[in-house]
Amino acid sequence: MQPAAVVILGAAVRPDGSPSPALRARVQAARAWGERQTPPALYVPTGAIGTNPPAECVAMAAVLMQAGVPEARILQEPTGTDTFSSVLACIRLLRARGHAGEVRVATHAYHLPRALALFRLAGIPARAVPPPAGPSETGQKRQWYWRLREVPAVPYDAALMVWARLRGRI
């Protein structure tokens, strides 16, 4: 039986190179689900270098390894710069590896509908990992910003994914 692949979508890295609370929460949610599986999950942290190094995937991999996940079960995807490019890159990476098992997505609740829609539009029947609970360090007002940001992003990214699929890019 092939392990589930848990794609962990990136979030900010702090100026000192440490993971932001949002990034850490996504990794912890992924690990909480993935370590209960038989066999334990393959983790696919995704995200390039943003405002601050290291790459988001590198910071997430470090959190996973510090929590005891063997490096052999972490497949870093360092090129994704946004949700759309991360989903495409992870699909290509998993296909190149011959992964035919379940795909799960770890991110915050506000972000899950878009992320899942993109995987599904690409033909991958991805499902959610239970998202991190509670507001992040940014508080309720900032949470509304992130939720409202998803409103135009969902149809925009969905159209990009349909176009990519029609053009054979997936």
C-alpha cells in the first residue's frame, strides 16, 4: 500500500528565517494527520523563497524533521510561488515519482476550497487534512483579509487550471 501524499502549502518565513506561526500550524496539522496513517504519510512541503529565505518548503521540512519525521518521507517542492503554481508543481513531482496513492492537502480553512478545487480540476481527487484551529497571530481582522482575498482568487485560479488542463500542461 502506497502512503498518502500530504501537500503542505506554503506560508511566510520570518526575517530571521524561522517559520511563521501560520507555516508552523500548517505543518503541525499535516503531521498530526499523516503520522496516524498506515503507512505514515509522505510529506510534500511546497513553496519557493518568498520575502525572506529560506524557501518555505525548506522551513517546513526542518519543522517536520525536528518533530521526528525521517527525511526520506519528505519530498520538497521548491518552485511554487503561489497556490496555482504550487499545485501544478506538486502534481508533476508526484507523477514523476510514480505516486498513485491518496493526495491530501494541508492549509488553513480559508484556503482549502481553492486548493482542493485546483487539485480536482487537474484530475486529482485530493481531500483535506483537518486544518489548523483558531485564529493565527494576525487576529480576526487579518483573518477577514485572507478570507476576502480568496473570493477573486478561486475563479481566477480555477480558470487557469482549466486552461492548463486543456492545453495539456498537466
